[in-house]
Amino acid sequence: MASVAMVTVLCLAMGRPAVASPLDAGSTALDRGFLGLYNLDFNGAQKDFSSWERQHPDDPVGPVSQAAGYLFSEFNRLGVLETQFFESNEAFYALTKRSPDPMVHQEFEGALEQARSLAHRQLNKDHNDRNALFALTMASGLQADYAALIEKRNVASLHYTKEATVWAQQLLAICKDCWDAQVATGFSKYIIGSMAAPVRWFLRLGGLPGDKQGGIADLELTAAHGHYLAPFARILLAIAYVRDKDKARALEILESLRAEFPGNALFSREIHRLQSAHESR
């Protein structure tokens, strides 16, 4: 079951709200890096993240962004984010274990370790350091996604999801408008809330409550007001709408993403697939 950070993992709130702080190629190296990720320019993104790290060697957001880049590149290579894999719980659980690139996995883990080390160092100085809490939220969310969507280690993914939720809650307690943190819990709440009642009950006992509509609301908040993860929230919302058989809203999101990120062929492919499925009925 996916969460993110990114995450990932999670603009549209009952209509067409604009993203409050869109990524700007002329802004910071971090902005350019995430813009590159959404356009599938992974090499360019990593160069921008490395540039940010050189300029801000104590900021844990740099290495955790690099980890996001490694994860996104693997998602793209393995076709993880194509929505047909998420159209039902049965389709998701039918997925077999992927074959990750061992070198990418090593770089991913190394970037996460560096991000966590820097974050805890900052928290030792200031337990309310926002960048540190955000980096730890992202790190756990990214690890949850890798475990669930690439390695098919769902129990481990749940552990990291709980971890991400704890860090996100700490961040949101001191920063109500840190909207990107909502992605850490939004898609997991949605997925768990979509499961059968006995499974939801079991997971709630383990500290992972399911709330389908609450998960959608979290993703919509990030998508409407977030920054680095707003486009990712829109991707996750599109997946949620496909699962809920709301193809019109899914297509609306995908059309907006295609216009914003023309370098990403995934959006065009998904639009074509959804339109073809609708016309074949």
C-alpha cells in the first residue's frame, strides 16, 4: 500500500483550485530539481539536487530529494505509477515483486541515510526544525513506497508508513501550512479506508486508521496548497479517481499535468488509455 513522500505520496478540491505555489524553473535548485522529476528528466533533477546540497550542506532536504529522484526513476523504469495497477485492491496485490536496479537501490539508501543523519543533527539543535521534520517525513514515506511498490514487502511498508505519519504530525503541529507533509498519510488513509472492514480493524489496532474520504481530503490539500509534492498529490488523486470509477475527474487532472509537464509521456499514455476504455463501452 502506497503512502509517500515523497513521498509522494498526494490540486483538486471539488472543482479546479490552482496550485498555490507552483514550481518555478527560475527559482531555487530544489524547484528545478522537482520540476525535472515530474518531466522525467532524472539526470537533470539529480544535478539540481546536488547543486542545492553543495550550497546548503547542512540541509537534509537536499539528500532526501535525491532519494526521491532515485525512487521516481525506478518507478518510471518499472512502470509503477501507471494507473491500471491501482484500479482495484486485487490488481495491486496481484503485482509480483519487481526487479530493482541494485546500484540505484544502493544510492537511494545512501541518500536516505545522509538525510536522516543531517535531520537528527538539526533536531538536536532545534527540535522544531521544519526542514528536518519534513526530510524525515519524506524519508520514511519514500522507504514505505519502495518496500510496497518495488519489493512487495507490505508489512515493512506499514512500519515506514507509521513512521512517516508520526514525523508528519510533529511537523504539522508546529507548521499548519506545511501542506507537503499531508502526502505522507493521504494515500495510505485512502487505500486502507478502501479495504474490507476486518482488514481496516486490524490495521487500526496497529496504529494505521483508514479513512477513505479523509485521505482524499489530505491529498487535495497538498495538491491545492503544496509546493514540491503538489504535482505528485495530483498523480495520486488521479489514481484514486480511477479506482473510484470517476474517469472524468481523473482525465481532468491528467490533462492539467500533461500541460504543465510536457516532457512526461506517462500523462499522455494514461489519458489515451482512459479515453479508449471509455469509448469501448
